[in-house]
Amino acid sequence: RLLVTVSRLAKEKNIDLLLHALARSPRDLRLVVAGEGPHEEELRGLASDLRIADRVVFAGAIGRDALPDLYAGAEAFVFGSVTETQGIVIAEALAAGARVVAADVPQIREVAGEAARLVPADADAFAAAFAALGGPPSPLEIERAQAAAAPFDQGAQARAMEALYEQLTRTYVRYTIVP
């Protein structure tokens, strides 16, 4: 059973929380940590200290073309950061149909809505969520994830930006041109 996280490996990304949660989780769970960063060696040391190094794969940087398959091939995409400002990686995972387990913070809630399992940012809560996964996402979960991601695809974002520009242009013209 496979869990995946994709992140820059930095302290503020809270990957250590995921490692502590994995240590409290069923032994058949594995975690792939995709990404690079200044905190990598400390995270590898923590995995060793927690005696889960054999259950964690530090995969390094993964090409953007390979990410959808990585997300979709996992039982869940997991994300412990409480400092995320945009949640783009959450939208990417959802677009691939991944089940998401993430820290319950407003910015993640805004992106994921009801399509993610949001839990308090503590190891016991994450471990309980991991244990409750019960296999790959169902077709309904995949459909719900992809629907939650739809507003964030490039086309939807471009249309929203175009509508905003049109509104601003009409407002600007209305208030700056006197007949």
C-alpha cells in the first residue's frame, strides 16, 4: 500500500509529521517522498531514527509529466503542510483522481473542499486517517476528486482571468471617460 507526498523538502512543509504518522501506521504502508530540498538529510535521519527507513522512498525530483501517474498510483496523496499559500499540489493530485489526506487548514480546505480527508496537523490524526484508507480510491472518489480540481485547470483559470479583465476594463472605462 502506497502513500505519496510531493513537496520541496523544507522544514515548513512538515514532512516530518508524515514520517511520525507513518511510524504509527500499519506496517504495510509505504511512503514515497518526491522532491528535493535542504531538509532531506534530516528527514532521512528521522526515518532511520523512527525505524521506518525501509518503508520510505526518497525519490528526488520527479518530472511534471510523471506526476499524474505517481498521484494516481497511490492509495492516497498525503500533505502535512500548514503553511501552504496556494495548494497547487493538492489540485494536481485531485486532478489525477487521487484520494487526498491533508492538514485541515483554510487554504487547503478552499482548494480540496469535500474531496479530501482533512485532519488536524498531528501524527496521531494522520496515522488514523492512513489506517482508515482501506485500499485504492473507488471510481466515485476518483470522480469527486477530479470534479474538485476542475476549477483549477488552466482553461478554467484563463476564463476566470479573462472575465476579471473584462469587468475591470468596463469599470475603468465607465469611471474615466466622461461623455
